[in-house]
Amino acid sequence: MERRVLARHAGIALLFSAVSILILHVGPGVIAGTKRATGTSDVNAIAAFYSHQSMLPFWWQGGFSLIGMILFATLFRRYLLTFSLSPSMVAVADFATVTAVAATPLYALDAGLQSAMVQLVGAGEAGRGALFGVFVAWDWVYNGVAYFFEAGYMAAWAIVAWKSGALPRWIAVIGGITAVGHVFNSLVLMSHLSDDLTLIPTFVFLIWFFSAGIYLLRGGTRFAPLTSSR
């Protein structure tokens, strides 16, 4: 019973976060009518993308996804610990939790810096001088470094799920593919590759979010024996 309750609560938190993240990314793209600005030194192109005040509510509501992800990481760890995990797998589960929580400040920077760029564009020439510096900082933090955190927690969750049966193995495989894909994504900006290439791993990432969330919401697995309370 404890396992099923933890699974359902974790599933709610994960799906809540997934919906918020989807809104955060899709909304501004629809408003701008073009793909996001990244990997560019064209200040005019950057200004054109961030010239819409109506983008701000989409990044604001992304704050709820931060709360949801921290809650999910905590609940999912508790769910994983109801399975018979070896000491090494417990350590991997702890690593995944810490890495997922550590990634949330980078997500906060993403929303905050993009909101700041809208304000800078709105300030006209007075904001142009700072716009490029803020953009470059956002681009390298969010479209470079943050991928390592995501690869880390997705790989760790995939390993523990595969070994314990906490998630179906096909969901664990999707998590592993996501981890590899995000390592690739971390190279795109540095290698001057098309940002469109990051969409495939990102799509797989969303598949994991929704498939794992729905599975957990339904109560998770009941096949592995419960361990003693921890």
C-alpha cells in the first residue's frame, strides 16, 4: 500500500511538471512564430524573438515545474526504496535525486534570464548593450551545461528502474536513450550544429516524462517484494 501511494503521488508530481514544462517551451515559440534563438551572435535576431511581452506568463508558470520536479525527485526516491535495492543501487538512486534537485536552479535561470531579455528588448536602445551578454549566458547555461544534469539523473533512474523493476524496462530504456541524447545535445552549441538536432532527444525526454508519470499514477509495480521501512 505504501508503494502504491508513493507511486501515485510521484506520478501526479511528474505529470504536473511535464505539463508546465511543455507550456513553458511551446508557448513562447508559438508567440514568436519561429524557432528559439540559440547559437547566434545576431543581436537583431535575438531581439526579434524576445520582443513579445506576452511570453512572460509562460516562463512565470514554469516556476511550478520547479516545485513539481523537486517533489517528484523526493517521492520517486521513496518509491524506489520500497524495492530490494543493493547498497550500490541505493547510492545511484540518491545520486539521481541530488542531481535532479541540483538541476532546478538552472531551470530557474532559464526562465529568469529569458524574462530579463524580454525586458531588455522592451527598453529599446538602453537595453541593447546588455542583451547579447544575457543571451550568451543563458544559451551556454541552459543549452550546454544543463544537459549534463539531465543526462545524469536520467541515466541513474534508468539503471535503478532496470535493476529493480520499479518501472517497466521499456520505460527504463527510454530513460537511457534520453541520457545519451542529452550528452549529444550538450555538444550541439559548441559544435555549431543545428539546434533542430536537439529536438529528437527532447521529444524522447517528454515521452519518458509522460509514460513514467502515467505508469506511476496507476500505482506502479507490485511484483518486487517490499523491503523493510527506511
